[in-house]
Amino acid sequence: MKTSHQFSVAIGDRLELPVEKLLFRGVGLGRWRGMAVMVPRSAPGDLLRVRVTAVRRDYLEAEIEEVLSSSPERSLPFCPDYPCCGGCQWQHLTLEGQRKWKELILAELLRPLSRGGEVSVSCLFPVSPPRGYRTRAQVKVGEEGNRVRLGFFRPRSHILVEIDTCPLLDSHLDALLTSLREMRYPDLKQLFPRLKEVRFQKGFPEGKILLTLVTPTASRPSLRLLYHRLKEASFNLAGIALAWGMGPTVHDHVGDGWTEVWVGGIGLRVGPTSFCQVGEQGAEAILRIIQDWMEPRGIASLLDLYCGVGTFCLPFAARGVKTVGVESCAEAASLAKSNAERNGIRGVKIMHSSAEEALSEGWRHEKYDLVLVDPPRPGISKRAMQGLLSLSPRHLIYISCDPSTLCRDMLILQEAGYQYREIQPLDLFPHTYHLETVVWMEKKESKPMRKLVGRGKGKGALATGSGLSLDNSASPDDIIPPIPAAPPNLPFSMAEESWR
């Protein structure tokens, strides 16, 4: 049994404590004898009796045994599978409480940018409706005896929780999920014995659904049988694809191998492995924010890193902005090119390349009025950041789905001479802690590069408290500190200390 000798507390001990606030990744923070206690599914203002589940060096983890006094921000969950299913983390909070704490968490994470003051963050923009907003989902597949089980993993585990319905799913996808689960003679596992996952993508406004089965092997007759069964059941099916491996890679399909979404008046085909926002309103809302920022600045050229199927670069290219899009996924890059051709968009170049390769030595002489980055959750890699700083665009827009890596990257950009002008959070994922943020940054007219040369607390040390001192003679390659991944369940202050 693991015990904290400093506080004489062990796994299984019961504690009573109030919850002070919520932290990034959705856990509540309480304190017991001054020690931080992380409690999932708690609400600020709760008084709880908890059981200790883990003893860490600097904090405890615990689960709720009893709510002794409820917070005004606590709400009754509407899903019968909450909290066992790992899809939601905040159904126990009111919608107003969720939005309030997303704003507060973002402001706290970004505080190091202010050098001790407050960071100016715009009010959270509520985009998605509270229910039925997910037009894209990944459902895990298992079996129990002769029965197929479809659902999601429990939080922080690979234990499958079978679900009958998901209130966050679009109603057509929810009905399709039910139909797949209830299939008989043959059922889904008899058709595809090694099936691991089912992915749904609904287009809009036509609503055609692309179904992707993640399985290493499958017969084409089985694929065609499922396709015709679902079409006969009146589902608006675009097609069914088979995929496997890292990525994964598509190895067969029937019907169309894509569905179509419309963003900014442009029809964009999206494939089985291409990225697309989880709801109809998300990409359109982000596009409008960027457009409002761009118009008064007279942006004439744009480099779109991580461009996907052309979600943002093609609408701007259609308006006459000279555009280059860079995408590492072969399928998405190919679709971006065909999307440009089908929509008659000229003046755009799509490169199938990683951001790191595109920003290599050969690109450093290119100049763009604006660089748009929309990286995956880990943020901008060290190598890509080096190339971006060498490119040195005047304007930079960063679209982030992870506030912790956004803050890390903004600190690096700030040290390189960029200032944030606008920070706009959007609530695309109600009932989860996930937060989309769009940031406009602008390069100062003159800012000498400064080099990390070692530890120090005196003049020239980083204001973030990292203890690294700076030298004013450096190339962009010198100013990038290592970029590790964020630990999954630590509050930001603890996580920052352990990363650095």
C-alpha cells in the first residue's frame, strides 16, 4: 500500500474536503491539510467525502464517495451511462458553469504570457448546441458471447462500456449506431470477425454518412452486404470504407469513399482518414473569426500549415488570397487538391508534406502576410517551430484544441518577438473539458532573438519561472526549449514544473 509519509495518508483512506476550482482536463481541486487532491466529476463549491485512489509525490487522487453539500453549479446528468462512459467529463455541471470554468481555466493557463498581470481573453463563444452536436465519432467494438457490443472506453482505461444511445451524437448517427448493434443473421462480428472500431462522419448540409470499419481483413461480399442492408434501412449512406494500421490506411470501400461538408460556401470532400471538426457549426465559426481579423489588415498571401482537406485555405483562396496549403496526410492532401479543382479555385498550391519538411531550408526565403497553424493536440513540434520562426511572418493565427500546448507554444513565440492581439475561445464540445481557441499574434517591428544559455534567476531570466537565462545573440534554432508531452492529469502549475 502506497503511503504519503509527509501527510500519513494511504490509498483507501477517506477524507472530507471542499472543492476550490476546476483544472484543465476536467478534475476538481480540493485540499487536505494543504495538500492538493484531484477529484474527477466534482464541482467548485462541493463538500465531499472522498476515497484516496493514488498517492503522488505532490498531490493525491481521489474518487467521490458522497456529496455532503452540493455546489450551485452541480447538475443532474442526462445520460444513463455517465460517468462510466469516457466520452463526457462535465455532465454533472450546469452548462453555464461549464462555460465559466472553460474561460477561467484558459485565462489561468495563459497567465505566464502577461509577465505577472492578466491576459485579455475574449468571452467564450458558445458554438455547438448542448446535445446532438457530434457529426463525427469513433465507437469501439467488442463482443460478449454471441452478442456484439458497441460503446466507448471507461475513463483512463481500455474497458469497453456498452451504450444504447449517445445524447451528444447527431440523431442520424445515433440511429445508425443502434441499427449496427441490433443487426442479426449475420451480425456485425460475423461479417467482420476482427473489427475493432467503427467511425462515423456525417456530411452537411446533405447529411450523407461515411462509415469506416477499422479491421485488418474483410471480404468484399461482407462489405457489400452491409452497405446494401443499411441502404435498405433508409440510411443516407455515402459509402463504407475499410481501414487498418497507423493512421489508419484505407484498403477498400464501397459506394463513395468520402462525404461532403460545406464551409464558407465551398464544398469540401472529406475522406475516412481526413480530419474534420466534430460538428456542423465549428469550422464555419472559426472561419468567420479569422475572416473578421484578416479583412482590416489587407492580407494578400497565406501559408496554411496542417491544412487538411482545405477547410480554411480554400475559402480564402476563392476570395483572391494567394494561398499555399501544407498537409501530411496523403488522403487529405489529395482531397484538398481535388476540392480546389471542383470548386474552380485558382491561385492555391497544395503540398503533401509535413509542416517540418515544408518549413525546411528551401522555404525560408518565402514571405507570407499570414501563416495559419492548426496543429494536432501535441501542438507545434520543435522542428516546425524552428522553421516557423525562421520564416518570420508578420501575422500568425494559431487554432488550438489543447490550451496547455497552446500556452507552451505562445510563450516560445512571445520570446521570439510575437505579441498576441486576439484570443477567442469557442465551446465546440459541451459537457467535456475540451476547448477550441483561436489566437491572432503579430510580430513586433524589432525584437532581437535571444538564446537559452543556462539556468539563472537574475536579470534576463525567463519570466515564466523556468530559470533559463537569455542571450541576445542567437539564431531561431537556439531559442526553442525541448517540447515534451503534457502529463494527462496534473494541474498546469505542476505539469509545467515536471515538463521543464
